Amino acid sequence: MSARTHTRPHPATPGRVDIRLPWWALALPTLAFVTLLLLILNPADAHAAGGDPAITHVFEQVQQTVLHRAP
């Protein structure tokens, strides 16, 4: 007894890959990236960083760029 084969409702087109991602597959990594970026740029925690003032200046410039503030 042979098994019945299932056919696709639409024929496959050669050279085309049809990949559909759920909405959260892009939203969750984006949310995680933005959250971590905001944690790094949070000025409330700036007093805890006792590192090089040049690095602090770079982070302040990035924060001003992201938040569109004037210096």
C-alpha cells in the first residue's frame, strides 16, 4: 500500500526562499538591545564609574546623540 503524498497549494518557485518570522523574533532582540543601551547610558549610574574621563566623554556624546540633546 503506497502512502499518499501531500502537494503544496502553490507551486514552489525556483531560487526564492520564503521565510516568515513571527513578530517577536525581531521585536525581542531589538528590545533587549535598546534596554542594554539605555542601561549603559543611564546618567544615574555615572557616579559609580571611576574610569578614564575620555571614555565618560564618549558615552556622554553618544547619549546626547541618541537623545538629541544640545550639549
